[in-house]
Amino acid sequence: MSTLGARFARVVAFAAVVVAVLGVSACGSDDNGDKPRTVTVVGSGKVTGTPDTLRADIGVEATAADVSSALNEASAKVKQVTDAVVAAGVERKDIQTQQVNLSPQYSSPLPGGTAGVSGYQATNTIRVTIRDIAKASDILAAAADAGGDNTRISNVSFAIDDDAELLKKARESAFDDARSRADQYASLAGDSLGKVQTISEATSGQDQPAPLQRDSSVAATRVPVEPGEQTLTFTVTVTYALS
């Protein structure tokens, strides 16, 4: 046999061995063998609590012929509102500026004319956190009195300031619910429930909005505030191994 023929024969033999090895490896592997059979369930838990905190955005508007006058009036008014709510029981650390806005106001043009700037409107808004619900009505009324017809109250919401214990109970309830569901599915499938593979969670229910609007056409009176109850919902998604 020639040298070239011998070399070719060795290459063919080597290729045959490689193919054989790959064939054995492919036949001997099991794509599903390394992956445990699992069941994924979603459990939920709910707990209720009484809100102990109220948050509200309190703003003042001022309109003037020039920028400085509009800004100065809005600044003076929001300072009066801030001082009033502090005097009513809110700590200054619980008052935060939310928005300062200045925009031109346009006059209505005559037929054939063009609109021109007739003045400027300045808005200054603070967010107030009231940690004593019993004082909330008086504090909102004090803000309205201090700001007068320029006062705007919005985004009123209740919250539970320290909800750690409630969340703990909701989490336990959600996990128990998930375990119960997984046990049932395993039983229906004729399997046993194994170890937990993954856990993910979600919660909702805090900062519930409460409809409360300030009507500037009437004198400020004590604003009725009813916190009611708040429900915290906890959802957990758990994956268990089956055996």
C-alpha cells in the first residue's frame, strides 16, 4: 500500500472511532434525567390593619402680572401653610417640597388677533405626612385656612407606617397556602412533595388613596377623615421538586 493510501486509511479509521464515541455518548445521555420534576404554585395571604398615617399634597397657587410677584406670593402662602400645619402638630421633618412650577397665562385673542401673555401662575406644593390620624382633620383645616382660596389639596392616602408584623403574618399565610396547593397537586399526580426549588414574592395594599378635595368656595371646616381598615395582600410563587 502506498504512503498516501496508508495515511488515508488511518484518517478514515480515526473518523469512525470519533463517530462511534459520539454515538455512545448521545445514546447514553438523558436530557430529562438531570432535571427534577417540579410543580409551581401561587399562594396568597391577606391581613388587615388600621392605617396610622395620612399623606397629603398641599399646594398653593398664585397669579400675578409678572414672574417675581407670582413666585413671591406663592412662596409666602406656602410658608403660611407650612407654619400652620407645624403648629397643628406636624413635625417639619415630615414636610417635603413636592413641586414648584411657574407658567405663563395667555389672554384670549380678539378675532384676527394673537394671544399674548397676560400674567404668570406660580404653584408650590408640599407633601405632608400626618402620623397622628386623630389630628388629621384639624391639620388639613389649618392648611386650608392658612392658604385661603389659593389652597389645593390632593393625593390624600392612608398607610400603615410600621407594617413589618402584618407582612410577616401575610407571608406565613401565603406560604402555607402555597404548600397546601402543592401537596394537593403532588397527591393528585401520585407523587411526593420534595424540597423547595425557588421562591418569589409580591405584596400590595399600602398607600390606599382616599378621595378628599378642597372646595375653595366654602370656608374651611374640620375635614372628616375616616381611615377604616387596610388590607395587605401577599403573594408567593413557590416551585417544589416532585419525587
